[in-house]
Amino acid sequence: MKNSTVEDKTALNVEGLVKKYGKEKALKGVSFKIEGGDFLGLLGPNGAGKTTTIKILTGLTKLTEGGVYYYGRDFSSHPGEAKRVIGMVPQQSNLDRDLTAFQNLYLHTILHGIPKPLRKEKIDEALEFAGLREYRDRQVKTFSGGMRRRLVIVRALLHEPRILFLDEPTVGLDPQIRRTLWEFILKVNQVKGTAILLTTHYIEEAEKLCGRVLIINRGRIIAEGPPDDLKKDIGGYVLEIFLEDRIEEEFFSSREDALERLKEYDHSCKVREVTLEDVFLKLTGRRINV
Amino acid sequence: MFNGFKGVLYRELSVFRTRAKKQILASSLSPLLYLIAFGWSFGKGVSVDGLPYITFLIPGLITMSSLNQSYGIAQELNITRFYFHVFDEFLIAPISHTEIVLGEAAYGMFKGLLSTILIFVYALLFGVKLIFNPIFFLAILLHTFLFAALGITIAMIVRDHGTQAMVNTFVITPMIFLSGTFFPVDKLPYIFKVLVYALPLTYSTKVIRASLTGGEINPVFVSLIVMFAALFFYTALWAVRRVEA
């Protein structure tokens, strides 16, 4: 494997990831970078390649072609070093339900080589951060979905990773709990300064949290940038024309232009601001099923 | 150092502790039934290979019961891997695959040794006299290690719980019944004899029985057990690596 030419400060450099399952190509050349402190969203429909990407970046799956470099070091030849700077929150809360919150976190401190005298202190800090201090010695099976998610996140942060991977962190949670979890994730990014790569198929989530978004579809990244820029790129305003059999959409850079065009139609119409979903639709022709 | 080994073992023992009573109770019943049915009732006055049948049976129950327990971690690993996904927590940590295998194997050995102690208690209660040869300790450690490693291998290869159950039915159960745990393998028809001499349990049962009943220990059998242990350690390592493909 060649060494990356990028400067060491690029936290993560992903070059041309290809993943084949048999003859099927799940990823067809995915490249992107994460700088320290970034909040990057990987947005795409189910089956687009989001989880495969995260699994490769955390070493749960091997890549077929391409390269992954953490701070300039090749992941495949230095997996131990890389695993110390990354944290992973998988889609399913993979906690031991029969063990207590403390025991779950304690296991992580052993596996990640946190020195024994520091373990208890770090665990108590983590539980405090997650708002779970009173639940320290309770079995995880008594926890609600939101509590489990917070626990998995602080567990992934125990060894102070510089990059955190969150795979669909709010799937299956109530709207209110989702909101508190968003705040919690933002706090991790802002207070701890941890760079975050979050995958989601909830457009709202990416729009709310991510400084930069990668839109992935059928194993390829088809757009990249801050959500506002992506929206501006297709126009900023959309005119929806309600035809008998379908809704047609036209994009405009200002509300005035959209209203001007509206006058030309007899059908009922609606002018609204562009959302990230419009961007996605325009680029892929597929609606994200939520 | 050895963070992976310690971590894996910590996890398995912590989980075990939450259900230790139930597990020990459940695993203590079937050997007791065998003892009562075959050793006590049917085996009264019967002698096999110059031993009272119950004395012949006790070492067989030790290998059977400890195999069940050591190999039984496969079932737990399956749940850990497919249902709770806890296994990913091991794979994501900066630890080696060797440590994962050794940690799981140590847990399997622990369970196997626990059931061995239980059979000794039964032996005491039933008044069975055993003659200890120090080779016993080596043999039981190798025996539990090799079947724990086999359990890890199978648990990592199978794709679901169903396949796991099938392996148990078609490989493990026949092996337990045919490998000399309940009767001497020399009494088997030729075809089966060939088969059982390819199975590791045949050798560990022979060595363990000899080491507890004052028999002669065949060094060839001991080396074969060592070879099986090395083989299954290697396959376990290979199987854990394969999970990341």
C-alpha cells in the first residue's frame, strides 16, 4: 500500500473506496476527507452504501480497492493505531443487556487499554455527560431507547477518539427523544471537539446537524457541500405545480422569479424554499423513503 | 498488555455471573440422570474393561459434560454475534484476534472445568473411587481448550442459529455418543471404529479415563490431543479473521 500524500493533519482521508460482495459492487469509488472537528453527514437512501462505508472505515469489513488514511497513516497496515483515534456507534445499540451501565463501560475501558486507576473516574464522567449517573448500576435492559443510545455514544467516547462514527443514530426513536439526542450529539462535536461522521436517511437530521453533507446513491457520492450551498446550487426556491397525475417542480434562485413563473400556470401551484430532499430528488430521481 | 484477553474474559464472566445459578443447575441435571440410569441402576454388578461400570462411566461423564460446556460457548457466541452484536465491540477495539480467541477459549475452559468439579462431587456422593494421575490435569485443560476453540470456530463460520443447531445435532451429539464416553469404542463395529478414531473426543476420553482409573496412558493419544488443540486454535483464529471479510 502506498502512503498518503496528504498532510498529516487531515483526520481522515478516504480514497476511491470500492467494495464488492461477489459480483455486486456496493461501493464504486467513494472519496472524501474529514478535517479535525468537522461534522460530516453521509446522506442516502437505504442500501446506498452508508453502512458499508462506515464498516470499512472502522475495520469491521475489508475494502476491495482504495485506501483509508487516518492522520496520514494507512489503516490497513496500522489498524491498531487508527482504532485508538476512532470511536464507533453502530446502528443497533450493541450493549450487554444483562450487564449494568458501569459494566458495559468498564469493558470498553479494558479493551481500549485505559489504565486501571483512571477507569472509574472516566466512567463516572461519561455517565454524567450522558445524564445517566443515577443509572450507573442498573442493568441496561431496564433502559429506554434514548438512554441506550446515549450510553452507546459515551461508551464510544471513553477512549477520547478524535473521530466518531454514528451509524443512523436516531433510527427508531420518538421525535422528542430524537431532538434531545441531536442536542447531545452536537454537544459532543462542540464541547469535546470530536469530528463526527454521521450516516442517516433522515434528511432533516443531516440538515440540522451537519456542517457538510455527502449525498451517496448506489455506491457513489453524487454531491458534496454545506446543506445551504447544495440548496443554492439547485436554486433556493421551488415552484410546485400540481398537475392531474403528478407534481412538477421547477427551481428558481429567487422567490420573485418563482412567483413570476407561477402566473403562467392555471393549475394550483405552490412556491416554497428548497429543502435538502429536493436536492436529493433532483440529483437521483429517487425519493428517500422514511 | 493482554487488554483484549482480559476484556473478553471480563465480559464473558460478568455475563455468566448474572445467570450462573441457572446455568450450573441446568448443567448438573443430565450427568446426574446418566449416573442414576446407567451407573447406578443398569450398571450394577456390570464391569467394563475390568472396572465397575460406574467407575468406567465417571470419566466419560467428565469428558461429555465438560465438552458440552466448553463447546457450548458457541451458542452464546452466536447470540453475542447475531443478536446483540456485542462481538463488534471486540472487533472495533485495538486488540488482536488471537486475544479474542484466547479470551473466549479461557471462558469455555472455565465452564468446562466447573462441570468437571461437579462430576467429581457426584463421584464422591456415589462413592466412586478414583486414582488420580497428574496427567489428568493436563488432559482436561487440553480437552476443554480444544472443544472451546472448536466452538468458536463453528460459531464464527455459521450464518445463523439454525445452522448452529444443525452442527450440534449432526456432529457433536453423535461424537458424544460414539467416542467411548459410555462404552469402550473397541466394542464398536469396524466402520464406526474408523470413524471414532478420527474424532478428538475418543482420545481425550481414553487419556482422561486412564488418568483417573489407574490405567496406562498412551503418549500417542496425548500428542494427538495436543495436535487437535493446535488445529482448532488455528481454525478459530482463521474463523474470527474471516468475519471481517
